[in-house]
Amino acid sequence: MSHKLLTFFKTHVMARRLCNAVQRNCLTKNVTTSSCRKVKEEVSKLLALKAQLVTEDAGPQKFTLKTPKGTRDYNPQQMTIRNNVLDKIITVFRRHGAECIDTPVFELKDVLTGKYGEDSKLIYDLKDQGGEILSLRYDLTVPLARYLAMNKITTLKRYHIAKVYRRDNPAMTRGRYREFYQCDFDIAGIYDPMVPDAECLKVVTEILEALDIGQYILKVNHRRLLDGMFEACGVPADKFRTTCSTVDKLDKSPWEEVRTEMINEKGVSPDAADRIGEYVRLNGSTELVEKLLKDEKLSKVKAALEGVEAIKTLLQYCELFGIKDKILFDLSLARGLDYYTGVIYEAVLTQPIKIGNEEQTVGSIAGGGRYDNLVGMFDSKNKQVPCVGVSIGVERIFSVLEAKLAAGDITVRTSDIDVYVASAQKNFLEERMKICAELWDAGIKTEQSYKKNPKMLNQLQHCEENKIPLAVVLGDSELKRGVVKIRNITTREEDEVPRNDLVQEIKKRIDNLNLNQLNGAT
């Protein structure tokens, strides 16, 4: 009996005794029966509750077995893909000298409020927690700014890989979730213009080259240029941010829809919207920079000139880093987050991928920019720490690789086991366990069957299904001669080696297997 039911049952018994006592008083002392009726009503309520509890406790409770909207589970193959991707990303981050930090999954709500523009409505708010109003983190950038300000840090090159949360409309097949990972790389400190910014772009290209997920382009723009463009087109200063958020939708919506929203919802005049439309259709490279420097309207706006000059410097540094052919100067790139102050960029795949029976565009797979004023918002003296960074959209990268896995274009090995200890005859469990212990102690990834007398065929099938490259096969006659067999699972070749040399021989063969894999051999 459940604790809750037991409590109600005891209460019922006490109430019943009380009712009987009141009834006796009613008969012997001629007392009014109103008290008795009241007790009977309470007893009836308790009996109804007891019946409900008995029904609930009678059998197992039924659940709706699903993950919450915008979330998912990951099977071993998917987790192998994810871990391989993250390993490659971390390798690039560390190559550039980044240190790892972590921050809480939730922040004080005031820390997050007002930093994301219109996207602030997507923040998950939590109930009062002992006097603290909290929210789940929306990204990893604002928590970094809080971390820098709180610890009085003025220079840091960091990476951070963790889950973030957005109350968004999910598109699961395109890697758009409510709970997802971000992989951030940021450089904080006062440095010469565009030097760390260019390195962030270099980091993105190295990651995308290492992941080999398809052709891509890195779009770049500058927040000062956007502000100058809005000013030159006649947009009031107090509408710069909201107008920027609307322009940011050009990668998903046609210009006519963006123009309509700009006019009807953001209060931009039709003439100003049309002038903006002339600029946001422009993209190119150094030649576009020169064209904009000579533009009659932009050349009269200080912010616009500063932005164009900054892009010119950035392109020069990207050429020195050998990545200029991957960079596209695109005036339609806006990025709607309020905290950006300088260069902004976004990596997109230039070819659709096949998901199921249809081809779909993936969208942005990395993005970032400069945010020089965010740290100062958290400092009591408004001390600024200039920052620039990039976030890798790993969920969309995962969706691309999972689609390739489903199509059979790639295969994954979910286990790292290199050696399987098998026996060809019965009663070899103890000897198998001894060899497993030797191989484990030598740092070799090993496993065996948990059955005392497994069938040989089942053991070899396990090796093939899990892509375990080597098997140590034990037999009575071999052990009597002081040898064991090593079987190559792929070629099915077997060699006898001295029992005492087993560990050394296994290590040698694993090294040869790894070398062949590096050389592209099968």
C-alpha cells in the first residue's frame, strides 16, 4: 500500500470513529444531528479519495513515451558521429591556443534580458528559486561576458562546448532544436583591428575542412556599415536594431516579404525600404569594397565608411591566411542579435543535402562577430573588454552527417574495442579472463563474451558486427603448446604467436592497423 493511501486510510478510520461517537451522543443526549451529518460528508469525501487512490495504485501508471518537443535521444551511431565531430572541433580550438571554461546552464534572468533583441522572447524563464529569478542560457556569449566582468578578466582566448536552450519552433530534420549544443571560440582583449577577427574566420575554415561536410562560403559584413547604410537610406536611429533584425531574415525569406515587414511592422518608410533593398542585394569581394567607398550616399556617413574600411582590412588579412577565396562580402548579412558592434560573419553550405527522399538546404552552420560593449554592461564601472568570437552550429553539422549515414555514404564504428578474446572450446572462461586482464593492464581495448561457453560462430559474428579488428582465439591444443591464435577479422587470416609474446604482438598489430587507416588502406 502506498504511503499516500495509508495516510488517507488512517484518517478515514479516525473519522468513522468520530462519526460513531457523535451518533451515540445524538441518541443518548438528544443532540442535533448537524454535527453528525458534517462528519458523514467528510467521511464520504475521504472514501471517494481512497477509491481513487486504490484505482491509481492497482496497476502501473501509463506514460506518453516521447521526448519533449524540440529535443531528441541519440543512439550509439549518432553519439559516435557527435563525439568525432566535437573531437575535431576541439583539436582546432586548441591548435589556436584556446582554453576551456564552463558556466551554469541557467543564469539570473537580468543577465540575459535585453541582450538578444527580438530573440529575447525565445528565452526559457524558470520559476522563482529561493528568491532568484532565473532563465536557461540562450547562448554561450552572454554568460562569457558575465564571467569576464565578474572575474575582472581583460584578456582570454577560450572555447566552450555546452547545451543552450531556446523556446523556438523546432525543425528537427534541419538540426533546429530547443535544446542543442553550441561550440564557441572567443578572443577577449584590446588588440589591433581585424587581427583576431581574421583568425576567427580561419578557425571556421579549418573546422569545416576537417569535417568535410561539403562546399561552403563565409559571408562577412560589418555592423557599422549596416548602421551607416540605414542612416544613408533614411531610417531613424531608434529603428536601426529592429530594422537589422528584419534584414537578418533575408536568408530565409524573399526581399518582398522582408520589405513588407520592414514597412508594416517596423515603421520604415517605403522609400527608405527601397533604398535598403538596393544595397542588400550586393555581394562580392575587394571590388565591392572599392565600389562602396565611392558610393555617393555612403561616403557621406562616417559609420558606413568605418565599416567598409574595416572590411577592406579584414579581406587583406584573410588573403594572408589563405582563405580569401572562401570569403564573400555580403551586405544582406545582418545577424539580429543586439550585442554585435563590428564585423559579423556566417558560414553556409552552398549545396543542398539529401534528407530522406528530398534535397534540403541546411542554412547557417557557423556564425559570430565582434561585440565590444557586452562585458561593460556587467561591470559596475562600465569597463569594456572588446571581444570577437564564432559559434559552430554543430547540430546542423550533425544533421548533415546523419543524413549521409542514413544514405550509406559513411559508416561509423560505435565501439573502440580493438581485441576480442574468444574460445573455440568449452571451459575456457578462466583463461579468457586472465588474457583480458593482461590486455587491459597493457592499455589495450578488449572485451569477451559474458557467457561461460559461448559458440565460436556467435563470437566471430560479434566481432564483424561491431568492427572489432582482431580476435585472440584460445584452443586446448594451442595452449598446451604455449601459443594462441590471433585472427584478423577482416581477412580471416590466423597466426599462432607465443603466449608470452601476446601483449607485444597485439600492440604491434594495432599500430599497423592504425597506420593503414591513416594511409587510406582498407
